[in-house]
Amino acid sequence: MLFIHTPKCGGKFLGKAFGRHLKDCVTLTAPKLRGHLTFIEYRDRLREMGYDIAEFHTLSLVRNPFDWQVSWFTYLRRNPGRRTGYPLEHDLFQDMSFDDYVNWLEDPDAPRSPQFAMGKQVLEWSCDESFEIKADSLLRQESLWQDARDLKDRLNLRIRIPEKPVNTSKSSDYRSYYSDKSAEVIAKRHADDCRLFGYAFDGPVTPATS
């Protein structure tokens, strides 16, 4: 199994579920594969190492992009750069409102760290260049506990699902952070995520298309 860890989507919960087994994952043992790499990055780097990503059962995570962006903003504001890997953003966000943050996302000339993961699409951790879902198992942050239990049963995994959430966000209802303008910007920015995974700013979540 290859765990493609989409940042800010409940990865710590899965890490606790897999426990010591996670230490054997090639994403942690191979220096070339460390970090929050996207599906395409894993595929290409594995190929360079002589592997085919199809040899692995790929597991990834998704989250409502409106909630995802609020989670990034509140997490980086709250935690120092030495913990997050985003010291520049931590300092910048101290004096920003959430609308300021959305403007920062949209400004190509704004100062930012090279990795800029919050500037990607959520789908990049589970899809190829054609926006086709390639992850064999796709779990939603919104239903992660049940999705993890279903995964355990379906694949007969020897894992222990935590009874309580891990690293629960303190950002309350993400919708309260948005103005009409910022909601419109994020809707356009993550239009492909919303289309592919059935997300909306305020509405039901429909099943992913694969």
C-alpha cells in the first residue's frame, strides 16, 4: 500500500490507525519519496526508482476545499514555522484576515514558500494530468472514521481505528470565515475539486466519480 498523504485532510488519524505499519511505507523509507508529494510526483519518482505505481494499492484523502483552505490558514497562523515548514506564512498570516489570505493565494507576486501546497488543488493527491481519479482507495475527511472502518473491512487490514479524532481542527464552522467575495474566489479556484468530488460551499456532498 502507498499512502499519498494529502495535507490537512486527516492524515494523522490514518497514521495512528496504521501505527507501526506506517513506518514500513516506502514514502517514509525512500528519501526521494518523503514529503506531501502529489500522485503525479509519486508516479514519476517511483518510475525513476524502477517501480510502477500500479504495483501498489494507493490510498489518498480528500476534503471540502472551502474547509481545506480555512484549515490551512488557521493552522499556519497558530503554529510556528519550525513545526509546519512554513515560517514565512506563519509570520505573514498574523496580521491577515481570511479575506486577506484569499487575496494572498490569488496574488502571483506575493511572498510565499516554494512548496506552496495550499495553492494546489486537492485532487492533485489522487488524480493524474487528465483529472482522472487514480487512487485505489479515496477517503473523505468529513467521514474519515467510517471510511477508515470500511477500508479495514474491505481489505482485511490489521489496523486499529482510533475512537476519537486526531488533531481536530479548531477553526469551527469554516463558512463563518467567508465573505461572499472570498467564497466566490475559492469556488472558482477549486472548481475542479468541487466538480470531481461533489463538494459545494454549503450543500450536500455527493460521491466521488471513481
